[in-house]
Amino acid sequence: MKPPKAHAIGSRKDYRAFIGGVDRYDFMGALQFNVLTTLGLRAHHRLLDIGCGSLRVGRLLMMYLNPSCYYGIEPEKWLIDEAIEHECGRDLVKLKQPTFSYDSNFECGKFGVRFDYFLAQSVFSHATQHQINLCFMEVSKSISSNGYFVFTYVKGDTDWVGSHWAYPKCVPYTESFMKNVSEQNGLYLFEIEPPVPSGQTWSIATPIANKNSIAYLESSTLQDINNRLVYYRQRLNMLENTGFIRFYLAVKTYATKIKMKIKGQA
């Protein structure tokens, strides 16, 4: 079945098109969900989806998280309403009890809880420097001591100096700017590699006191690689010790010797 005809990105005629390409709505939702769960998101964690839009990933997170654990901030209320009507259904909302705010100033503290995870996917790619600073400041006030702020931005060689929200245009920022904003708000930033390229740079910010968790993530990755190497070595040893493989190697060795002998006589 062919996908439905797409409206232009940013079009108010389609709740999917308004937040990005219609043909990538499902893909981007799945990508964000995979990144978060890979980073340790579990059902009991509280997550705040900043710029949750038409619940591209929110519909998946609501099903995954325990009731009252999914929160969203989105100034365009109609996007959430349309997503509930056409993507989630009111029964899921009733069951999972998400909490939404229609604020445009990133006021994370108004929920009155500490969050384990924050997500801001493709928010800073349209935001001003002031808005990015404001968002980090708000996140720093509500993040748990071992929480993660997962976000994306368009990495460039210069920092955009505009004074207004730039949607649907994408604007660049340097890595040094993002790191400075993080540090000024008591957060330590590092980049991560998503499972597949998404066109933006993925990063995590965590309280500076929790930055040792980076070593844990990195060592986990290295340990995983080492475990895989050990596993494949063991498999190789097992194969080499099977009767068929031993016979094959013996024949191959014998054939090589015959060829060398014939070549020497030529």
C-alpha cells in the first residue's frame, strides 16, 4: 500500500506534515524510542517530551511507560488533539494518564516532579540562542541527579544569531556553543551515535556529578564488543574441531603440498 499523499513540511493541513516529513513520521518515532530505551529508559521512569508535537514518539512512549510517567510540552495544542484523535485514541490516554502543557517557554518545573529523561528532538534545530539557553536552564531545575537530557541539533561551523523561532527552516549551532550552554547550567554534554543517521547530531546532557555514567556507557559498549569477539572465537574453535572441518583443513593442507611439489618439479 502506498503512503498517503504528503503535504509540505510545516503545513497546518496535516498534523503529521506539520512536524516533519510525513513519510518519516513512523521512522523518526521508532528511532527516538530505540535511542531512549538503549540509553536505559524503562517503564517506571518519568520522561518529559519537549516539543512533543503530534506525538510521533509520544504514542510509543505512552504505551511503554507506566501510567502518569509520560509528560509533554507543546505550544501547538491542536497537534496533540489531532494525534490523540487519529494516532493514540482516548482509551490509551485514559489508561496511561499523560500530562501535557501548552507552554512555549519550556517551563519544566510547572509539573512539580523530577524527570529521569528529557527529550528534545529537532527543537534546537529551529530555536534561537536565547530559547536554547532557556530550555537548558529549565531542564537543569527539574532533572534527577542521574537523569539524561537527550536532544538533537544541526551541527555547523557558526552559531545562528536569529531572534525568532525559525520553523520549518533548520538553523546550525557549533558543538562548542552547545557544550558551553550545558556547562553554564551544570550539565555535562557528550555526543552519541544513533542506530541510523537522522540528519542531526544526537547528544546527551547529564548533571556534572553524574558524568561518570559516560564511562559506564562507553565501557558497556567496549565490553559488548569484547564479548562478541570472545563468542566468535569460541564459535570458530568449535567449528575447527568438528570432524568435517578437520577433514576439510587436512585435505586443503595436503592439496597445497602437492601443488608446491608439482610446481617444484616443473
